[in-house]
Amino acid sequence: MARIDRPVGYKVEIIESERGWGSKVDEVLYFDNEAEAREYARAFNARNIARERHNKSVPDWYMRADYCGRF
């Protein structure tokens, strides 16, 4: 995976959400191409959100990845 450290390229934000506290950006990742950024967000969400959809309820705490586009 071609993750890069400098703020150029394609941005993915990792969002932490907690009931009663709201949500915040926990981490920001940059990728050198759009396909890898979108795939990272898709795979992250598949691991972290699939369980909630199966249970049909929102947990007290969860994380998700948001693809933010070109930066």
C-alpha cells in the first residue's frame, strides 16, 4: 500500500464516534492514488461497521473511515 506522510494526494479520515460525546477525527491518512485511498476506507469500514449492520443497532462506540478526496 502506498501510504504517504506528507499532506498531498488523497485523504482518508478515521472518525471515532461515542454516544454522549459525539465524534472526532482520530487520524488522517494520505495516499498517492485514489484507488488505494478508496480501498483502504472500504476495507476499514468492512471490518468495523459490518457487525453493527448485522445487529441492526448502533454501538456506544465505533470507528469509521471517510474518503475525503484529493487534498
